[in-house]
Amino acid sequence: MQSIKKNTDNSTGRPEIPEKLKQRLYPAVLELFSDYDFHRVNIREISKRTGVSSGTIYKYFRSKEDLIFAILDEQIAQISVLISYHISGMADIKEICRKVFWVTMDFYDHNPGVAVTAFITVPMRSWMQDGSYKRHYDLSILKQHFDIARNKGVIDSNISNRQVIDAYYMVCYRYIHNWYYAGMNYKLTEKLDEYFKLFWKIMMPIT
């Protein structure tokens, strides 16, 4: 039997997943988890939908939780890469933050299954126990920009980077919950100004 190469850079300890298997599994799994309640989806249904045997799925993933967390980990990691690209060369912290929200929501507009699964379907308690959850909250690429803005008095000097990230995710959660509740009948980027104003009020210095 062919040995499975371990990805030592992945704190979850998951083996590396062949690209062809990802292409067969990931879109269908996201579709299932975005269409149905988390507890209604099981490995047997995933196998039936994708044509990938249960044995093959269990060869790479310990459970359906392990499978969906691996998918979310890989998908959401793309947002940081996109943000880094889009804010390159920018200096105005307000415009940088606005761009961060635009990139985030544009990504979810193009990947609605990821948005629904991450913000609506997945049980938070289970996800928090997985190593991928911590990376979900990684916006360390913005630290330098926040430090400069605080020193210049552009944003509240008492707000920490952790609080900025918390504010970002609080707004994102409400943003996506409202979009889902409305039937996902508009693009997330269409409501950007409404939600960004709320975020920026949190950031502004107290006068």
C-alpha cells in the first residue's frame, strides 16, 4: 500500500490531500453543507454525491468534521493572500480596511458555499477545537498598518489589534447572517458601505 505523506506544516496533522481528490470532494462537500443542516450530512452521503468511496475519504480524513474543517482551512486561507495583494502599496488605513472588507465579501460572493458553511452551518464548538479555527482569525498582515495608524492618531490608540480583528469578525458575522436570512438574493459587496461604516465607527478615536 502506498504510504501517505504527512504535511508537517499543518498543525492539524492531516495528510496531504491529492489535488484530484480535492477537485472531486471539495465542491460537492461544500454544496452539501451549505444546503443541509450539519448533522444531516454524513460520510455515506458525501461518498454517494462524489463517487469517492468511504474508505478513500477515511484514508485522508478522520470524520466529516475533519473533512469540512480541512476544506474551510484551505479556502479561507485564500482571503489573507488576496488581501495582501490588494492592499499592496496602499497607505490610508481607512481605505485599507475598506479594501479588506471588499476582498472578504467579494471572495464569499464567488464562494457562497464557503460563506454559508463557515458562518451558518458549522457548529462553532467543534470548529474551535480544530487547529484551523485559529488560522481563520489570522489577519496579522495588517498589524503594521494598525500600528502606524494608532501612532498617527487616525484610529483609537486604545484599541488593540485583537480588538480590531474581533470587530472585523463581528461585522462579518452579522453581515453574512443578514445576507443568508434575506435568501442570499443580493451580492455581499452591494452592502459594503452600510457595514463598513459600522466598523469604522468602532475604529475612530474618541473625541
